[in-house]
Amino acid sequence: MSVTMPEVAATRGQHAHAVADPLDGAAVRADFPVLNQPPVEGRPPLVFLDSAASSQKPAVVIDALTDYYTRYNANIHRGVYELSEIATERYEAARKTVARFINARSARECIFVRNTTEAINLVAQSWGRANLRPGDLIVGTVMEHHSNLVPWQLVAAATGARLAHVRMTADGRLDLDHFDVLMTEEPKLVALAHVSNSLGTVHPVKELIARAHAVGATTLIDGAQSVPHLQTDVRDLDCDFLAFSGHKMCGPMGASVLYGKKALLDAMPPFLGGGSMIRKVELDGSTWADVPAKFEAGTPAVGDAIALAVAVGYLDGLGMERVWAHEREVVDYALERLREVEDVMLFGPRTAEARSGVVSFAVGDIHPHDVAAILDEGNVAVRAGHHCTQPLMRALGVVATTRASFYVYNTLEDVDRLVDGLHRVNRVLGGKRSVAPSAARADEPCRAQWEQADGGAKVPAEVPDVG
Ligand code: 7TS
């Protein structure tokens, strides 16, 4: 069943989240060229529901990149000629824009990196190797993206530190009692995501950071799925490090940010050595530039950083409160409408308040790759797989999920298109076992441990033995 316009309007009213002037997803969509291409014959317009992987880019960001390469492309911090001076000035201005966006005390606390993965590896290799000793504890969670797990495994192997992971509850939240138990072991570091990329759970990080600091731990927040969606204030959170990806927040691929408290960054050794990060080089040793240059070895992605600042300006223009409220509305509606689809099982918290714009689900025992492929036939783009969270998939007792993730340009009509597509999935494949290869581990018996928190009790007795 598709929702007619009057019903949509009624639902909008019912689920409106309090902002005076809500975002109009359709108007925002008009800013994004990819979403406004003439449809290929016979295909409906694209519904893009994979923004958790990477968002689309508005025309202003694409124009900023073109402008950079057309008018003032030059390497920075070295030329005395005008082009290089302009590029340098705008690159440093971009740093200030990003710093303001997260309310850092100083732009020096923001280091440009390629992506969240690089930001976390920087902290693991620089802070980790300098501060971790054999037996020290690093606390993560079972819900982390591999980018906030594997770097800690590597540094633990190198230093002799230990890893422990906060468990999760049946409805996809962190087990806060277990968190407290782990705090009694006085970890050196607590590294966790603000928002889960697979389940969309929003963790109470401010509270958790305070509890971690109370036992003397340093804290790293993986903000890849939060900074694009939630107003983020590093002073209010009081995190020691925050990593986030520009390309998930309307910016280009190639410029992302590591925030770190200045005193910590000052005390850390370099991550990569080379040009730009030195003060003085002798043949038998070197000294380092001040932060942030100390952590920006080599030529940075100048145009990408400048365009990231334009993306930040774009989001600021929309207003982060409105961005969040808009996503709440779309997700609320998606959670409600997905329940209409036969055999759909939702993962993660049941209320939009506890989650961001990410919805993971299963359709009976149909393999998520098959679900995504049939949705793609209707030009609805979702992601299927383990979403780089294999331990989380194991905790859920599945090999993979289908994931729809929403952003500023999505509308309630996009949710309707998703739901229509899922009805089609059921018509085409309902009740059939998938023949698609497993996205994660087909070698492991998968027992579903999942229970619906609302008592709906649609628990798969067994997750398909695909592959
Ligand atoms: N942390 C989280 C929470 C993420 O969601 C991602 C990417 C990363 C780290 C890594 O970011 P990157 O910019 O270094 O790649 N998440 C996803 C995703 O959910 N689907 O594709 C990439």
C-alpha cells in the first residue's frame, strides 16, 4: 500500500518534531545534482538511502571544488606567489570553519585527514604507542565499525595492551551496567561511536565520557555517524578526541577531521613523517612543527578541505537542529511503515528518539543482497551486508542486514518507495531461501538472539544458512 498525499500530510503532523520551521526534504533535494538527473527511461527517479556510507554533495560543494581547481589550485604553506597564498588562506579558513562547527576552542585542535579511519589510526599509532603499556585496558564496544576496532587491535598487539568490549542489549543499545563494570578496571582509553552505523543507536556519550574521565581514561568518540546529523559540541561533550568524515556530511571524499584537545595533541609524537610536519631536519634527527602541521605530513587535500568548509556552511544554513528534526520525522515514519511489510524484522531501538537516520532490517530469511538487488530494480539504493561491523552482526545472530540510511534530502515519499519495493521483494522472493553468497560468515551457525523489545516477538528461529 502506498500512502496518498493526504495521509502523508496527516502523518507528518502526527510525527512532527518540534522545530519552528521544519526542513522541506524535497526543496533540499533540489540542491543535489545527482538526485535530479533525468531518469533513465523506464526507471523512476533515484531514491538514495545509503548516506551512512557516503552522502550526496550539493551543487555549492561541487562548485567550490571546480572553483578551486579552476581559479587557485596550488600547493600550500610553501609558495610565496599569489595563487599559493590564496590556497593557503582558504585552507586555513576551512579549518576555522570546521572548528567552529564542532565548537573547538581553537582551529589548531582540528587536523585534516582523509577519513575517520585515518583519524582513528592516527590516535592509535601516535597516542596509543606513546601511552599504552602491557596490561593496560582499552575499552570499546561490540557495536563499533571496524575502523574503531582494528586500529586498537593493532596497537594492542604492538604494546601488550588488552581490549574489552561493552556488550549490547536486546534492543541494540549499549549495556550501560557492563560499561560501568569495565570502568572499575580503570581503562586507559575508552573509544566508542556516538551513533552506530549499523543500528542507528544514539549512545549517551556525554554521560559515558564523564564516567570514563572519572576513572582517568582518555576518550575517543567516533563521530562518523553523528557529526553529519547532530549538533556536536566538543566542549560540552568534553571528549578528548573526535573523528569524523567530511564525505558523510555533504563534503567531498578526501577531507575529514580529527579533533583533539590541544594539550594531548601537543604531547603526542608524529604519526607520519615527511614534508610540512617538521621544524628542523638534520641528517641524524628532526624536530616537529606545532599542531596541526605536526600531523599533516605531505600535501593535503587542499581543494577538498576548502569544499568541506562549504559543506559545513551548507549544513549550518539548513540548521543542525532542523537536520536532526527532519531525520527524526523520516525515521519515525519509516519505523512505522516498515511494520506493514510482511516478515520485516527491525533491528535496533524501536523509537526514533534513541536512533539516528539509520534503519537496519531483515525480510524473512531472504538474503539482504537479494533484497537490495530487487530494491535497486525500482531505483531505491540501500546497503546490504555487515556494514563493517562483523562482531555486531554476530551478536545479533545474523550474517548481514539490509540498511536504509536517511539524510537531509530524503522525504516521506522516499520511505513509501522503499516500502513499495519491499512488498515487491516479498512478492518475488517471499518464503524462498536465498541463493546469494553470504556477505559475512556463512561458516558459522547463526542463532538469532534477537527479541523484539516491544513484545512483537518476531524472532527468526534461525537465520538463513546462506552461501
Ligand atoms: N566509523 C563509523 C561509525 C562509520 O560509520 C564509518 C563508515 C567509519 C567509521 C569509517 O569511515 P571512513 O570515512 O573512514 O570510511 N561507515 C560506513 C558505512 O556504514 N557504510 O559504508 C561506510
